[in-house]
Amino acid sequence: MAKGNNQKLKILYLMKILLEKTDETHSITMSEIILSLEAYGISAERKSIYSDIESLRQYGMDIIGDAVQNLNRNIP
């Protein structure tokens, strides 16, 4: 459940962070994602971010994650 107005925007800010900070050769860790969201006034837990990432994948973003929780985008 959203805790405030910024929480409702979490998935949009997550998409913005991924678009701005990642590409085929540049990844981001879960800790970096959490810190980036906090800069927008959004608190998030790892599990909810994974859920949001899956939603973004379903939306059509090409997001790749590896075993050490680094995420990047595959740009065609």
C-alpha cells in the first residue's frame, strides 16, 4: 500500500532511474536503486522493487538481472 503521494510514483521513478543510469554495459545494484529512490523521497524494500521491475518487463522494458542483483537494460 502506498504511504504517500511519492510512493504512488515509485514505479515511474524506477523506470526513470533505469533509463538514465543503465544500458547494455552499465548496470545498477539494488542498493543503488534504493538510494536513488530515496533521493526522490521514496522508501522501498527490495521485494517491492523486484515486483516493480517485473511490471516494467511486462510493460516492455528489456531489463536483465544477474545473480549478484545487478540490473541493466538491453538496448537493441
